[in-house]
Amino acid sequence: MPPLHILWRDEHLVAVYKPAGWLVHRTGLDAGETRFVMQTLRDQLGQHVYPVHRLDKGTCGVLVMALHSDAARALSQAFEHHATHKRYLAMVRGFAPAAVEVDHALKPDDAPADAPVQDAHTRFRTLAQLTLPEASDPRFASTRASLVEAVPTTGRRHQIRRHLKHLAHPIIGDATHGKGPLNRWWAERLGLQRLWLHAWQLQVPHPVTGETLVFDSGLRLGTGAVQEADPTADWQRLLAERPWSTMAP
């Protein structure tokens, strides 16, 4: 198993780059998976690690883990009390709005029909757009996509994925909330079947000092050549090899 790319570390916490397709920890819901951040990082560092937040299996990017129980308690409370700031990047179907806020309550995915909804709010901003002169849908002569920045202010499960579906701009590669034929069309052209959702930046208070820490995945828009050794190489290829038009700020 390849080592995980460490973004930052001290004696209290560690920030790593979670690859797409890895689970954060073992779960009976995906018994066939063999790649787990917790176990790999524990072996890599030679010490126990504590999960304090989640990323979906298909999502790549910044993931923080605590290195002792007191730090885990403080970081978990920071996430629970919305003292963190998260920024994501997604590739979505069509031309998304230049900027939009979604205040759309959600039920947990596995909740019964009569379960109460939970407040859920996300801010979206389109960073770039793409038009390919190929039809992914016979109703249209071309295929459009957008790169969207997503900033969730609540932490519901699959919130960004479900809010983009609500906007009718599902994430490319989202098998649950997206469009199967479109996902397969893109996978054939990109040579990669994956969820195009990236945990770009995470801001958290340090569990001991309270200092604001900002962890960044290192992905940059419009940087040109692909660095194959970089954990963001799949996103770099997506950005470098397609004719994206950057939106005005």
C-alpha cells in the first residue's frame, strides 16, 4: 500500500491527502474494500490515529486526524459546533449559476420516510466552464460542464452532492445522485471512473492552542504541466487537458 501524502503534522494532529476510492476507516457497508486511511496512517506513523470528520469514499483531498484522545475530543467539538471552514471543488453537469446559495433541508440518506428534515446550507460559485463539441445526450449537439467551488456551512451527509442534484447540476461520477449515462460518457473520455469532488481546503482551530490552521490540498487552477507524483495529478490532468474558460471573479 503506498504511503499517504502528509500535508502537515505536529504532536497533536496530522493533515493528509485522502486519495479517491479510499475509505476513512473499515465499515461493514463496504466489506470488499482494502484501502483505509486510518490503518495506513497508523502503520505509516507508528502510532494510533483518531478520526474527527469524514470524507466520502469517492472524494479526495484534505483529511485531518487527531493523534491523541484529547485532541480528538477538541477537534470533534470544533466540527460539531461549526468552528471549521470547508472549501470543495466539483466538476458538474452543464453551466452552473455564477453564484448561488442553496438552503435546502435534507433527511439522512437512510432515514425513514417520516423522519424530520435537517437544515442544510451550501454556497456555490462557478470558477470555469467547458463546452465539448460532442454529444453525451442525443438531445444536444455538445456537452457542457462547470468547475464549481462549494462552501458548506452545515455538515449533512452527502450535502454537496445532494444540493448540486437539487440545482440540476449533479457531480460528474456521482453514481448515487448523478446520471449514469453521462458518468459513463465522461469516464470513457477521461479514462477514469471516479467522483469528481475534491476537498480543497480545510480551516480548523488547533486543538491545544486554538490557533487557526489552514490546510490546502495543493491543487491550483491553470498551472499547466501535470506533476504525476503529485496526489492531485488526476485533477491536474482534467484541468490541463480540457479547454476550460475561467470565469471572471
